[in-house]
Amino acid sequence: MLKTAFDAVFRQDVALRRGPGGVRVVLKGRDGALEAPPTPEDLERRRREDELLQAREELTRLLDEEHTSRATMRHLAVVEHTLGRVGWQALERVPLDVLQRALQQLEERVSNWSARGLACLRSRMAVAVAERLRREGQPSGDAAAALDSPPQAARKAIDEARVRAAAPEAGGDDAEQALRAAYGSLIDPSRPGA
């Protein structure tokens, strides 16, 4: 807002216009035509857009810090994706149990709240969770549980390892290694194996 005011005063010509509401200051465009100053609604819309952009950029940086962050913090990744598609309405559209888990993941991951975008996101998420809990009651937890479950490929590898472990011809060490390989692929996707 300060930059806009600075630009208006020092980089554009200013004129006075008499109208029904009295005398107003208006900006002249480069072509000499008069432009109306932004309305309070315009300024508020720009502030909300800037706030959303900053929150989303900082959340993306947070999730990009480690290559496994998006896999381990799926709930927060869903919020990031939805923020990019629908803006702050994401906090109303994401299932409540997913939003609760995403807020928990954000609070567990961030210890320094000096990043304004992340602090704003945390605040908005906490308010949205509280309001939705009051309105909707406790969620069933089905949506969050679906994100908690391992991906289909990893689930198949775990099931195959369990079948091999249950087979009488499989040795105990082989079965244990197979299970470790299957579960290890969930933790570190760069590991070869299951």
C-alpha cells in the first residue's frame, strides 16, 4: 500500500476532480487520462491475494525442503494443492479431518513462525478448524485415514511380503528382509527394492 501511494505521488501526475462527493484526488495515467484511486475493496482484495500468494509460496518451500515431505505430509500437500486451485476457499472445501491433520503436520514441522505466510496460514487454518468443528461437529476421520494409508503400489508390496513370510518354505530371515524392504519403501522412496 505504501508503494502504491509512493508511486501515485512521485511517479504519476495527480489532479483534483470536483464531483458529487466533493473534491477528490485522482491519478493521471501515462496517456493523460484520469484514473480513480483504488477503492478500499480493491485494496483489501489485493491484500488478501498477496497474503495467499505468500502463504502458498512459503508452504511450497517448506514441502520442497526434503524430497519425502510430500509423501509423509500428504494432508498438508492436499491443502497446498487446493490453495493453489481455489484460494482461501480451500479451508472450507478440504474435508475437516484432513484440514485438522494438515494443521497438526504444519505445527509439528515449523518451529520458527517468523515466516509471515506460514504464520498467516496457521492462523487461518486454526480458525477454520474451530469454526467448522462448531458448525459440523467431529468428523468421521475417513478422508484423513485414506490419506494416511500407503499408496497402492506399496500396499501391494507389503501384501506380497506378508504372503512370502507366511509360506512354509520361506526362511525367517528372508521374510523379515522382505517386510523391511516393503515398509522401507514407504519411508524412503529412493530405495530400490519392494
